[in-house]
Amino acid sequence: MKRKSKSKNNFKKPSFTQKQQWKKLAISSLAALLVLYCFDFFKTSIIVREVRKDVPDFQDPCKHMMVHGHWEQFFYPQSYYERLKKFEENGLEGGAPHDQLIDDNGNWLYGGIFKPDVCTLHQYTTDDIKSCLGMQARPIYVIGDSRARLIYRVIGAKGLGQESLEDTKVHNDLSSDIGVPIKYFWSQSFDGDHDQVSHHVSMIHEAMGKHAQMIIVGEQHLHPVEAAWDRNDRDYQKIFYKALSHAYKEIFPLLNSFASEGNTVIVMAAENATRSYKGGEEAQQFWTDSTNYYNEMLGTMLAKKFKNIKFMYNNMRTTRGPNYEPLLPDNTHKLEKGGSQIIPPALSADLDTILNAHCNPRINPSDSTCCRNG
């Protein structure tokens, strides 16, 4: 009688419960590996995801004053509308239609009063400016590119009682005195790849060491996006995500701490510009989209995490009239370079916003309801 051979596959089948346990273990192991693999990415991307999850809240009246505003009593050259029609018919090619906003005598052909939506501004005279800035006799620092340099210039001009100014192309640091020192530092990007972060930190430490009463940081958008377009790089989100991540970790904490001590820190939005002459509608859309992305990220960061810093967006609004009329005579700046010009209404409006934010809590003008409590 033959003995039945034992089967090679003679083993006990795992129970249903064991199968489930093994499945959970495999999933857990895979998840752990995925977390380890992606850790470096998540530890940086969480910065932006964290601050972008909600819409910025500017319910504070003073911060609201710096973000929301509009033109009243606005007028603009009639020839613009005729030229704009031809400009649009040509597919936005051939140059900007707003290169004749100023006459041969330096007078501006547009005008109006820019007002915040929620309060009444005080119109600062030269005496008011000297009274406010001289009260503490501490320096003012302006950091940024050529657009920020115009803020430096207009503070100096108004502080000396001048109604006109001239700006030239200078990428060096500048200084002047209107009873208090005003210092300007050239800067164009928050991106550490261009040694800009260490430059910003150094400037901020100097301002803190000198006990500055106000630090104004202009946009860090213009030059990076121009360079990106010229090298055919259309990924502006990557560019500004990286740059603003640097600012989030290394620059804004310093500024926020300094502002918490009662000093004024203003960070300005990126301004609009006309770039259709560089590539028609595609170039203009790229510029507009990158500007909006930069401002959304910047505004959200400051609103959610660095609440002592004042975010200024109305400088973006003053690049256009109420019907989107362009107010940048050279496509980029609110003032033409070269030659003395009367201070343009758009640039005066920006200065009014800055002075009301900084000076109103200090001198309490009776005719203003903006920023009376800081």
C-alpha cells in the first residue's frame, strides 16, 4: 500500500484578520517612506501653504487705508482714448499709448485726488513733515529698486518744500538730509541666489542699529520678472515662491520685531506696468499674472504672520486711473527719468498714504480720521 506523499504546498492559509494586518503594515511602511522622501519639499512648501490658506484680513482701519482706495475728480488727456483705440486695434503692438502724460514744461496732463475708502487723509505740508519726522530726529530708510528710489526722492523733495524733483538712473546707495537723515539702499530681489537676502538683513540691522523711525521696503518684483521674460522662463510662480520663502524665514521676522517696538515698517506691493511692447498680449499677461501672484503671496504672508508690518497696496492702484488709464509715462515709473518735473499726482498720493500711516499717530492732525491710533 502506497503512502500518500505530503504536498510541498502544505501550509496553513493566513486568516482574514492576518491579511488585513499585513495590508495595514505595508501601507504604513509605504507612507513612512513617502514622508521621508518628500520631507525636504514639504518643509519649504508648508511656508506658503500655511499663509495662503485664508484671504488676507485688513479689517484694521490703518492697514485698510493702505490697501483700499480710489481716484476722485480724475481727469486724463482726451487724446489717450483715441490713441488707445488704435493701439488695441493693432493687437497691443507698437508701443504704449500713454507716453505723453507730461508737457514740455514738466506739467502733468492728468490729475485727481486719491482717497482711501475708509477714512480721510491729512494733506501734509512741509512744516507738518518736518514736525513729524523731526519729532524723533531718527533716520528713515528706503530699500528697493528704481520705483522705491522715487519714494526716497519725493520724501526729500516734500521735506524741503519743493514741488518738483528729478530722478536719474542710480543703482548705488544714496543719502540726504531734511533735518533728519534719509537713506536709500538699492535692492531688487528677495532671492538668496543673488546675495540679496544677506544684503537685506545687513541693511535692516543697520537701520535697527541707527534706531530708524521708519523703514520702507519697495517691491522686489520688477527685475526678477524682467529677467525671467528675457531668458524665456515663464514659471514666475517658482521664482517668487522661492524668493518670498527666503523673505518669510529671514527678512520679515526681523522687520516684524522692529515694528513691534513702535517703529513704522511699510512693505510695498509690486506695481503694474505696460509690457506689451516686449511681446504683445502674451508679454502683458505674463507681467500682470506675475504681479498679482507676488502681491497675493506677499499680502497674505504679512496679514497672517507678520501683523506689525504695514502692507501698502494703494501704490499699485495709483498706477492706473479709475477706468484703468495708465499713469506710467515710461511704462514702468510714475516719473520720467531725466529733467525736472512737477511731482506727479500718483507719486504724491503714495507719499500721502505713507505719511498718514507714519505721522498721524504722532501728531494727531484734527482733519484726518486715518491711523489715529497707530
